[in-house]
Amino acid sequence: MLLDYLPYFMQDVEEIKKIMHISEPEIENIDKNIEKILNDFFVIGASEIGTKHYEKMLGIIPKLTDSLEKRQYDILILYNQTLPFTLETLKEKLNAICGENGYTLNMIYDKFILDIKLALNKKELFLTVNNLLEKIVPVNLILNINVDYNIWRDLGKYKWIDAGKYRWGEIKECEEIKHQDILYIKNKV
């Protein structure tokens, strides 16, 4: 009761008792609202309004059938994707997407450049990897993402007469070139 917060000599005044009695529901309502606001600082335990706020910040569009707990779980998943950036966590994520031999990673520390080349057989994952890196790599790093296409230097062991049989597009995207001794491209168009 609010009356308990007053000094003893005021607790006996009839007008004060009535004022405190009338004010008590309003103060309780204020206390409940303060508690809701404090709970909204944390994803788990947030109210519907707090959860909507997190979803708006993170660009999440929930399904109409999702429960409040499911929506909060989706928010936590996105927050956990942005854990502190280390090369080890990046390698783990890239291994999960591309496999251990599906990419090369080179960090040039003095220039703040992160260079990632996807293996030619993983070129279809380019957008997936790019979207992931855009989210988790700190903005102070220059991000170079490329596919490791064949280049003229890779053709040095072949004779020009053999290479001339194919179009550059076929040679550029042939996965076997770096691993074969004779230039032969399957499915020649």
C-alpha cells in the first residue's frame, strides 16, 4: 500500500488515506508498465510489442501461425549469427557451406583485406557465401569474394593448338583443367 510509504503522522489523516487509496491502482499500473519495459530489453521474456520491435529492427517477417516463443527464438538465431568475428568461426561457417576444400581464405592483416576464393565447383554458392559474409564480417575489412576460375596461367602446360579447339568460356569454367595433363573438355558445345 502507498500509505505505508508516508510518515506515521500523515497516515492518520483522512484526506491522505483517500488520496493514497485512489492513487494506488494507477501506481500499480505504472509499476506493471515499467516491468514490461524492462523485460523488453531482453529477447526472452519480451512482450508482444517488444518482440515486434526486435523483428522490425532485424527485418524479420513472422508467420501468422508463429507463437511468441518461436518468434523470440528466430530473433536469437539472428543475434547469434553476429557473434564476435574470428577467422576460426568464419572457417567453420565456410566449411559447413563449401566443405574444407571448397574455398581458400587469405587475410592480409596490414591492409585489412579478407580475400576468399570459392572453388570452381562451388560457384553456385557465391551468393550464399556473399550474403553470409556481408552480415558477419566487420565493416572495417575490405571483402574480396571471387570464384577461382581458370586463367591463362593455368593453361601453361598445354599447347595452343589444343586450347584453340575450345571457347574461352568452356576453358574458364572447366573444373578438370588444373588436374589433367591433356586438355580435354567434356560436353563440348
